[in-house]
Amino acid sequence: MNKAFTLSEVLITLGIIGVVAAITLPSVIVNYQKKQTSVKVKQTYAILQQATKMAEIDNDPVSDWDYSLENEEHYERYIKPYFKIIKEYDSSSFPSDYHSYCKDTKTNCDNYGSITASNVKKIIIENGALLNYDA
């Protein structure tokens, strides 16, 4: 007599594996997304830190920079040369469907950090991060 699994035993086993996978997969995806966000934030911080160090080498410490300059001139002198900029926006070209989201209040926070202000430079740097610059 041959020993083997019946079709119903195999189907029940596959069903149990499917249920376990359906329960655990969402948490695995969420953990992966959190890890990706953490990596992106660390990468952006490193780019900011590197650009600041290079700007300080060429222009003295940040505390000695000329903050009486207009925002555009300040940006052109102290920021732009030290970033690999993928896209640069002015007030007329910035996408109107971009919104800042406040985690605590779970609402639109476009006014926080002058995201919608016309004199604030908005750039996308080499890793895809969007930066707002307001001297």
C-alpha cells in the first residue's frame, strides 16, 4: 500500500498557509516601508550635512553668512552650488497638487514651513527629496 497525502489534506494545508500569509504580509510591508523612510531620511541628512560642510569651506561658517541678502541671492550664493539639483521650482511652476501633511493633526499643513510662499525656493535633490529653502 502506497503512503501519500490526499488531495483534501494538501488543499487544507495550502489554505492554512494562505491564511497565515494574509495575516502576516501587511505587517511585513509596513515594516519595509518604515525602513525605507528611515533610510531616505538618513540619506537626505547626509546630503544636507555634506553640502553644508562644502559651503562652509568656501564661505565661512554658517553663522557668518550674509543673511541681509534677498532669499534668491542667498540661495544662489550659499546653497545652489553645493547640491546636485534635479528640479528647481519657482512659485509659478510648483505643482498645485503638492501638499504637506501634518502627522499629529492629520490635516493639510501647507502653511507650515512656508511651503506655499512664493519667495521660498523649492528644489528636488539627487535622492528625490524635496527641499524648501527660505533664508
